[in-house]
Amino acid sequence: MGIRPFTYEDGAEFIERVRESRSLHHPWLAPPASPDAYASYAGRLIEDPTKAGFLVCEKGGKDDKGSKGGGGAVAGFININNIVQGAFLCGALGYGAFAHAAGRGLMGEGLDLVVGYAFGPPLRLHRLEINVQPGNAASIALARRCGFRLEGFSPDFLYIDGAWRDHERWAITSDMRRR
């Protein structure tokens, strides 16, 4: 597996993967499924310094680029949102696998790479959080496998699929990662 930043050129493949994965994503998330929605979404990840977006890619394909490359098929995406510098040094992770890659362990490898990026230069964050709906067993298992700990419960935390949804808060710190 490899990770690489989002580009505008990834739109067609990303949208195709989203469309193939609707039943997997619903009701947990709704990634962009049209060219305009993708362009807006990718633009925020590319241009906003409080965000960093990555595509998780299978290695191989037309241009294998090593640990941050992965020129093969896009298996999923992981975003670091709400990056805060200063005394907080924190970011919030959001992610999704695509149907062809689900259950193969690929997102665990990708998440491990993104966590390493977040805790290393240039971000040097201290803490990452994942907010997961309690019924999303696959996402909770991924957070647990990657070393995140359950820290709390947030009622009516995010507006998803037409309603305010409860979330569990999972977190990892750079100190936990070094152990």
C-alpha cells in the first residue's frame, strides 16, 4: 500500500469507486459522487492548510512511487481535518474504504502511513482523533487495530444522512505510537 495526496486528476476514478461503494458507505458517510462535488472536495483538501487528504492506493500499476506512492487502484481515502497547530497540535481523521478493497486490511496499512505522516515532519502533530458512529463495527475495528483508544461518547455529534448522529471518540498520541 501507499498513500499520495489528492489531485484534481483523480476525480474520474474516485467518483467511479464511490458509485461502486454506495451500499458500503451508507449510512456512515457520503463522499462526493459527481465531478463538481469531487472538484470542490479535493480543492478543500489541496488548498486548505488545516486539511491534508490522501488516497490509499495499492502498489503497482503504471507508476509505483514507493511508500507514499502506490500507482495502483485507489483503495480508499484518509483525510486529516481541522489541523490545529500551537499548543493543541491535533487533527481529526476521516476515512473510507472502497468496496473492492474492503476487508482486505489495506486501510489499516494506509491509516498507519497517514498517522506516521501526521506525527512526523512537516505536521509534527501530537494527537489524532477519529469520530465513529457506534454501529460502524468495521470503522471501530480499524481504529482499534491501528492503536487508537476509546476516549468518549459524543451525542448528536455530526449531521449525516439527514440526522444528527452519535459518535464514539477514538484517539492516539505520538507518545502512544512510539511505545
